[in-house]
Amino acid sequence: MAKRSNENLRSKHKYLVWLKDARGLSEASIDKAAASISTYEQFLDGKDFRGFHAERARAFKRHLSKAKTRGPGKPLSPGTINGILRDLMAFLNWLADQQGYKSKIHRSDIAYLSPDRKSETARRTTCWKPHPSQAQDRALLSQM
């Protein structure tokens, strides 16, 4: 079981309240952000958020690329990895402005969490959606 830092828990709770009250996000979005931050906390194994640096960001990205899903044990999809990284970047950017973290967390180190271009492109492409054929369209119009 990973150790828990009370300061990490307080910061995380404060951020989640900020997302709800200041940004007006839905409960689902807040839960997703909380899950992403919890994934990073598990990776840290109880270490403080103040110790964030570029090498830790690179190690976390490597960890995510090797991680497997809980059920079938498949690798995490690029969309899932990108979502975790984007949520974590938003949290760390917010944390970098908070008292006690300003001199510890540098925005240039947070940039190391950016997803690679290939997976970002894959995330943004839309999936093929089935659509009716011309014959189906004509049949529908004739029924109208």
C-alpha cells in the first residue's frame, strides 16, 4: 500500500473544489481529473508533489506507456494516456501558482508531460461512423 502525504491530499482536494466552483466542471470531469491525479500519486508511492521535475515526468510517461488495463490486461489506449497527461498537466500548472509550490514546480518541467504528436493526432481523428447508403436514403424519402 502506498504511503499518503497529507499535504498531497489537501492540495488535491483544494484543486478538485476549484474545478467545481471556479471552473464549473461537471462531476464526471472532476472524477476523471481525480482519477488521473490518483494514478500519478500511485506512481509517486507517497512522495510529495513538490519534488516534481523533468526526469520524474519522463519516468511517469514511460510508466503509462507500459501500463495495462485492469480487466483484460491490454495496454492503455493513446486516448487514455493523453487524458491522464492533460489532466495532470492542468493540475501541476494550477499547483505551480499555489503558495509553497511556486519555487518548487517549474512550468518548463511540466511541459515534459505533453503527449507525443502521433498519439495526439490519433486522439483527434474521428472514428468511422456508419451512414445510410443511397438506396436507404431513397427508400426513406419515398416513404415520406
